[in-house]
Amino acid sequence: MTKKLRSKTPARTTYRHGDLRRALLEAGIALARAGGPDAVVLREATRRAGVVPNAAYRHFANRQDLLEAVRSAALAELAKTMEAEIARMRRGKSGAEAARANLRAVGTGYLRFALAETGLFRTAFATPEFRGFIGDPARAGESGLNPFQLLSKALDEFVGTGLLPANRRPAAEFLAWSAVHGFAMLVIDGPLHTVPRADIDGLGARVIAMVEAGV
Amino acid sequence: MTKKLRSKTPARTTYRHGDLRRALLEAGIALARAGGPDAVVLREATRRAGVVPNAAYRHFANRQDLLEAVRSAALAELAKTMEAEIARMRRGKSGAEAARANLRAVGTGYLRFALAETGLFRTAFATPEFRGFIGDPARAGESGLNPFQLLSKALDEFVGTGLLPANRRPAAEFLAWSAVHGFAMLVIDGPLHTVPRADIDGLGARVIAMVEAGV
DNA sequence: TGTACATCAGTGAACGCGCGTTCACTGATGTAC
DNA sequence: TGTACATCAGTGAACGCGCGTTCACTGATGTAC
């Protein structure tokens, strides 16, 4: 089937849309970016794609199905942000120094995404069970690892370079994740919401230091 | 799809209800307990109170006003759970030992409430800004301190007994809170949801230990 | 080569849903005289 | 003491809202012959 590239603008001259699935997904992502998971409204996505509401049912089973696709995209974007931070902070380091930079980058990238793309971040985690989060390759970044796997890898490296005793390694992901995730929530939705960005960055660094020291 | 419970009511014999405000608030709390903030539906609260929907407007300005009242009640309950844990764990200790027990109790009580009263916990924090959370006496427990103040006090005691250098005290609330809050989220909504309770308690203790060690 | 036809993407219209909220009312109650 | 009356808690009916979803359709496209 030949795919025609069409703009996302509603003015369509052909009867067929061309790539409606992609257009709906992108509209959904835009909605999530602006307003979080509840803003991913099927009718609004079709409106933005310049199509009648029920046309969406040719490409998604229902609203939930669209939302899941948006979630996957959000997780992949989170992974990419983390990977970029890792590449940046790790440059020119090796051994224990690199391992430290790596773990910090994982936390920093996570926070960076949470603060810059709040709507997508909330969408990524807006589901009971974080379904499929751990070990779903569809939600990965460039490296093929999803956000959870990037964290795991960073902790493995901590053990490998002797920064973390092997007996404290199990489940350490959840300690680190708790601290950084909780901090993100306090900033996004909570009492730190109105604190200036520079102070937030400083506090974020202390959270990550707490993880390094306490894990 | 969960079936919505329509509540029947003891038929009223008088024209006046008697204490409709309290009845609506309690219905709201029950709804929040069972289903979180979105479940606090004005019409359902009036149904449970055995009253016509618009009767609620004699006692609350609107739905949001009712929700705020429910939120306050939820925060007060959280404070009480924390106070109970503090009383229990602190018994017979003094000095640094008491300070440690106190901080642990703050974290443990917070987690205990989050896991036992998930709906109320989510309701308590279901608002931009956690409005009024820090320093609002209406949301306090028996001691007159709200949850945030209980944490602050515990950290002050850490400084007082020499467990924490004074220069690291500022904003330490947010480090501790991040870790424990994030952990609660991972358990309630996240990948730890299906982990057995005993393991959760063990992990929770490690989170709190991480805070103690890393703060 | 042209053309008949099957396929299926998008249309048009309509649904039921439960919600929050507004309006004009009714009737029990407490109080002033 | 009784009674008129103001107050205001709760009633009854109705609204508009936007949503997700279903149904029967139309018409552009690719392919078999």
C-alpha cells in the first residue's frame, strides 16, 4: 500500500487521509504533552486529524488503545532523554568515575524529562501497574533499552566497579527510582511546584546524591 | 468495568435532614476511600445521603468545595496514622535512639496509610500544588501538627541529637519525602503493585534506611 | 488493454451516559409580638 | 398563651455538556480477468 505524506492540517483534498493512524497518534501525543493522560480524548484527536470521530475506529480499537500507543511513545521519549544525558555526562570518563556519572545521568535525565515534558511524563505512568514498563522493547530508546533497563544497567555498573556491594544490589532499582520519581511528583504536582528552577535543580542533585550515598 | 454502587438510604421521616453537611462529607470520604478523588461525585454523595442532587448546594459551593473538605479529612487521617506510629515506635526510647525511631515512624506511618487507605491517600494529594498542605492546621492530627510538620519535627530532632549536621538540615524534608512518596507511588500504581506485602515492607524499610543514611 | 468488482477507509447521523449546575417551588421550623 | 411570618433546607424539573461508541452508508483504490 502506497503511503502518501499528508500534512496534519485538517484541509484534506482527497477522500482517503493517507496515514490516519499516524496522524491520530501524533495528535494524541500532542494532547498528552499539553494536558496529560486525561487530555487524550478520541474525538479531539480526530478533530485535529480533520476526520470524523468514528474514523478512529479503523485504526484503534477504542480510546484506551489510542492511549496505550501514546504511552509507549512517551516512554520511548523518556528513554531517549535519559540516553542523551548519559552520553553527555559520561563523555571522557571511565571506571568508577564513569559509573557514577552514568547513574547520575539516569536520574538527571529522568528529572529533566519530567520537568520539561510534564504532560508526557504523567501520561507515561498514568496506568495501574505501569503495564509493560519493565522489559518492553517497544518502549525503548535508541539503545534498545527502556527507562527501567537503563537504570538497571547503571546499577550493575556500580556493582561492577565496586561502588556497590553485590549483596545490596537486588531491588536497588526501586530505591533509586522511588527517590527520583517522588521528587518529580513533588515538583510537578506538589509543594515544590512554585520553587524556582535553579533551586529545583540543586535539590534534585541532592536527591540523587542521597541515592548514591544511601543505596 | 467496575459497576458503580448506587447507595440506598435509610428513608428519612422528617423533611429536614438534620445534619446534611456531615452526611455529604462522610459520603464523600467513603467515595474517596473506595475510588480516589475522581470517585468523589456530587450526585452520588447526595444519593447516599438520601437527598436530591441540588440539596448539596445548601452546604457546599460546588463539587470542588466538597472535594476540598474530603481532602482535609484525608490529610487529618494521615496525620493520625503517623502519630500512632510515632507513639508506638518511640516508646521507652530517648535521645538519638528516640530521634531515629521518630523519623522511621514518620516514614512507616506514611507508607502504612498509603497502602491501607490508598483511595484516601490519592485524594489527599490529588491537586495541583498540594494546596494548603504545608502549615494548614485544619489538616492536622491529635498533636495539632499536619503530616509535613510531623516530618519537619522529626528532622529537627535529628539535628538536635547530633545525627544530622545543621548545614544539611535545610530542605531535608523534601529529600525524605521524595523517597517515601515515590515508593508509595510505585507500590500503589506501579510495578511493585503485585509484590507480596511482606516484601513491600522489607523494601519500604530499605527506602527509609536510605533516607537516614543519605540525608 | 480496459473494465468489473471486492475491499475497506472515511462519512453522516444518532445513541445513551452521568455529570454539574440552575431555576422556581414547598413546607418545617424558630421567633417576635 | 397563641399566632403570623420570615427564614432557609430540601424538592422537582430541567439544562447543556462532551464524551465514547454503534449503525448503515459512500466512494476511492487496487486487482483479477
